Amino acid sequence: MSVRPLVGVIACRRVVEGHPAHMVTDKYVRTLRDYGLEPVMLPVWEDVDAEAAGALLDRLDGLVLTGSYTNVLPSRYGAERIAENTRDDLDRDAAAMTWVPLALERRLPLLGICRGFQEFNVAFGGSLYQAVQQVEGKLDHREPEGEKAEQYAPTHDLDIQPGGRLAKLFGDTRSRVNSLHQQGVDRLGNGLRVEAIAPDGLVEAVSVAEAPGFTLAVQWHPEWQPKEHPLYDAIFEGFADACRG
């Protein structure tokens, strides 16, 4: 039996049953296993040590930055907190901002999802809208409310930019994706390439323009039933292939 590539999955800090915990929701690790990868949860601490972090990444074949209900601390991109922005995870912020450049130095395949996409942008010096729904001309990208709302259902079109990594993986210029986020890219990070946009012009996917390896971050949630969505499937197939080297 062949050894599965080992993929680190960033944890979130939560309080579970009254105790501080590091956790990853099942849909991320289950999807990675479904694509032939072996996921391992990576704990996060605010006092992350760069040398130790690099040694950790040296053991991995890939890295995933997952989605979360928390947000990157606004001071990391020079902004003041607004009232709608209420949930932080300082430990995860510190880990992600350290791991992203270290992973790129190692040409480690890197996939960011939702919060991970936003971390990606901030790590490259970009900024975020803290409440996209309040920005003139932008759609409300938050999860639909109500009992009739289908969980993670596609909610808006996606224009995939020609010549990029996502276009090469998928081979089409349009798709539909789910939308479960309040925040989004305001100022694009330095050196990032726009891979896809929403109908309102909001950036929905990016890659590192000069990176030789797999680097892709998306604002939606492709880990949800990817075998039922050709675009989502293509993303995980491409990531898995890159992790296998």
C-alpha cells in the first residue's frame, strides 16, 4: 500500500465544553482523505516560533488553510475594527501569517479556503472589507438565512480569469459557487494574481503570480461535496496531484 502524502490542516482555537481547544471540522479532513491525502491537524499558538514552524512544514507534503467563523484581526492590515466584526482567533492569525511565507519558500503546495483565502491576502500585504454587504455596489455574500436555505448551495456566478492556475485546472470560464462570508478582499496583496471574480467584481480566488508550485486560495467552500461540483473537484484533484509531487 502506497503512503499517502501528509497534508497539514490549520486548526482554529475554540472553547469546547469549557476548555480551550484546537479543532478542525470534519468536512476538510474527510475531503482530503477522499482525494488520497493524509490530513494532520496543526495546533496554533500566538507565540509561534518561526524556526520550529519551518521544521514542522519540512515534514509535510501540503498545507491547507481552512475556513472559520473568526476573522483576521483588522490591525494586521492597518484597519480599525467595525461593529460587525466580532470574532477573532489571534493564535490562528499568528500561525497563518508565519506559515504562508515559509510554505512558499519550501514550494509546499498551499490551498486556502474562505478565512484561509483572507489570510493569504493579508499575508501578502493586502487588506479586507470587514462587511462586504455594506460596500456600495457589492452583493451580500453572507450565508442565506431561514429554514429553506440549502446548506452550502451555489449562490452566485464566478468568472474565471484566462491563463491562470484555476483556468488550467478547470478548463472553463464560468461556474457557480457557494457564498458564506461577510469579509472579502479590498486591496489585493502584493504579488497575487486574480484567478476569479464574482459578478460584483469582488475577488474570489487568487494565486501567487511568481510561485512555481501549487498556490491557490478561494473565497468559497469547495470542500463541501466536491465530487458533485466539477470546479470543486478540479481544485482538489490539482492540489492532491501537487502534494504527490
